[in-house]
Amino acid sequence: MIRGEVVSLRRFRAEDVDRVHAFAHEDVGGRSWWPGNPSRREVARRIAASEVPGEQRLDLAIEVHGRLVGEVNARSPRDAFPEGVYEFGIAVYGDDRGRGYATEAVRLLLRHLFDELGAARVQCSTDVENVGMRTVAERAGLVGEGVLRGYMPAGRGRRDYVLYGITRSDWNGGTWT
């Protein structure tokens, strides 16, 4: 478990399946957090897989006062990114959004990736209109690096995304001003 002031990051548990399954079908900014329309069984399978740490993906539950409030993941696919580069995604469920949990969770994840896993760079991307995620990235110390034009499929078109990043040399051990 990775503990912060209010937020903790932990492995998923079997009892998390129903909450995660419900959120998997929630509309988040015009799309689902999980691709497709996952069954409860598919969600349970992914949660079970998250209990086995892997080199290429880290899936963690976000917990506040013993309650599951969201999820965060980091990916470093061998054939897609250079060694030491991680990309993360985060989702805070429903009414728990807007309380600062995402910013603290990202800061904890960054600390883990840089200090424990030796990351050289951590990045995320989000829809240009996703003000909430853009704010979280900036508060966590990531820098907007540019717009990925026509990046994400959306309906019959494609959406522009902003790429944010932070490098090991930018990392100051988690001290934010």
C-alpha cells in the first residue's frame, strides 16, 4: 500500500468488483473509462490480474478512509515506449470527484514510479476540453507539451488531446510549491 495524507493506493480486492463494474458503465466526459461494455466477469478478471504485479502495467485502487473512490494505472509497454517511460490514467468515481483525491493519487503514483521503479519519464494525455484532468496533471507537476491533433476516435470524428509529461530531472522528490 502506498499511503498519502488522505489517499492510499492499494491493489484491488475481490470485494471491489461491484463498485468498479458500476463505474465501468458510467459516462466520463462523453466516453466510458473502460473500453467497450465490460461484463461483471470481465471486470473481475481484470481486478484479479491486477493482484499480480507486472512489468508493463500497474493497476491500483484509490482508497480514502477505507472506501474505494477510484482507480489509477501506469503502463510501460515494451514495444510502444522507450525503457523507463510510463503513461498513466486515473478515474475518480462519481460524487468523489472534485475533492482533491486525484491530485494526491497522481502525486503518490509519481513518487512510486520515480523513486521505486526508476522511471525516467511519466506522461498522460487527455481531451483538450477535460479541464478537471488537465488541472490534476498541472497540480501534480506535469507540464503540457503539446496537442495531439485528431488523436482519439469519438463518434464519427476524432478528438484533440493534450500530452503532459514530467521527467526525472523535473522531479523534485515530491515537493510541490
